[in-house]
Amino acid sequence: MNEVAGKGLALGTRKQSWSVPDCCGMHPGTCLSGKPQDDLRSNNQYHSYEEFSYICDASKAGCTRQAVFDQLRRFPTPGMPVDGGVITGQVTTFGDWRISHVVDSQNFAVFNIAAPGAHGFAPGFVYRNVQEYGGKIYIQTFGEGSGGYRPLNLGFTRGGGWQAVDIRIRGRFGG
């Protein structure tokens, strides 16, 4: 059993083990390392996606990376908002599925991990971080996995599932 970010969040099983460093950096590929990542990508169910959602114009009062990150922590998944925002080690649910979270405040990011044995998309993760480009604030969402329900997962993403989550965040900034 491995610990995530040294915070005591147990995510390993006998078949899968995940290792997440304290700081995932700008791209989620840096968050997984070693054989588990190789195993993830060699599975015939492997899939990945990446998208950006516009949130607000940084010139607008209250629209900052930090303010958007605070809202991202409240809305890290398609489920219900999390009062006070998720913290590292917290587990939330989406229906019967469990999601473990790692918060990387340094990079304005939330790392959602499909809990092995308790989530249909496991093994898999979604990395969401707040970026600023050209005076505009965006949320980058990158997901990667090889768990079951591959068509459902890709359909959710291609059908605007993460965009719908981000519209809830955008609404907090008048968008």
C-alpha cells in the first residue's frame, strides 16, 4: 500500500499501486511514476483526454488564479460541491464511486484518483489545474486511465461533462 503525497492516503491494492509526489507540476504526467504508469498505458482500455475551460477575464475584479482555484476545490468532480473545498487525503463520492483527492496548492491543482476497487474508472485519474493565458483564467482538465467503462468516460468528456462542472465555477465569477 502506497501513500499519496506523504499524507497517509492509502490508494494501493495488491494489483495496482499509485505513487504521487508532493508537487505534481504543470502536467499530470509528472504525477505518476514507475511501473504503475507503464501498466496503466499498456492496458487495452487505456484512454486519455485534455481540455481547457474558460472561466473569467483576469481584469475583472475577483477573477484570480487563487479565487478560481478556491472554487475548483469546491467543485473537483461532477458530484456535489464540497463545503470548504477538498483537501489532500479527502475521499468524496459520485454515486457509489469513491474519489481520492490530492491538492497541489503550489500549482493551483486538484488531482482526483479513482479509488481502486471502489470506482468504475479505476485505475485512472483526473488532474485539474487553474491556468492564466493572455489575461484570461482557464481550468485545464487532463484525465488518463485504463479502468472499465472506457466508452462512458470518453462520452462524458466529449459530451461536455467537465465543461458542465466548469460552468458552475464560471457562474461564481458572473459568467
